[in-house]
Amino acid sequence: MANFSTYRAHPWRRIEHTMDSGKRLFFSDREGLRREVALLERTHRRLAGTDAQGSPFTALDPAVRVWVLVTLYECVTAMRGLSGRPLAPPERDQMYGEFRAVGSEFGLPDDLFPATDDLQAMAQRVLAARTHP
């Protein structure tokens, strides 16, 4: 992905763009949400190729998109915890439901999202597969 993104050269700009997109995905009206989904679809359509191991990839892969949403969810809940005001389990469940609802706007099947008690296991599986093929 490094060939398609400026996250290494401009990490703060990348974070700013991610946060701005998140605001539009989670706090817009229905039309604003649809516009942001369409923008992200167009932007990510060009992100495809072959990775260093010779495996094909595309940013439109549903499993990849779920991974992105799950990691964003984990980042948000971790930051909330670091603030000294962690979310209570019902609040975490509600937030995860909101992330899954955004996923449905991208056409992601709900069954690709792990149960909340499997989020850590999913992260470990994905990271292990990418770092120890």
C-alpha cells in the first residue's frame, strides 16, 4: 500500500483526511453519508496490484474493508480508554453496531464482521498472516 499512499511522507495529513472522512461517515445526514461512500469507492478503486509476496490485492476486497473498519473501531475505543473515560461494554457494542452499519453502506456483508468478543483474535490472525506468511 505504500506505493499508493502518502501516509509515510505526510502522516498528519493522512490522519486528518481519515478523521474528516470519519466525520462524514458517522455524523452526516443520509445524503452526506452516501456522498462520502461514493468518494471512497472512487478513491479506493485504483488501489490494486501485487504485493511484495506476489499476491494480488485490491482495496475493494470486502475482507480488507472490514479490516479497516475494525481497526478504526479499535483505535477509537483505545483512544477513549486512554482519555481516562473508557466506554462501558454497552457503549462499545453500540459503537461497533454503528461501524457495522457504515460497513453495510459499502455493501459489506455483516457476517464478515467478527463478534465483539472476537475482535482481538481477528487482529492477531490478520497480523500473523501478514507478518509470518
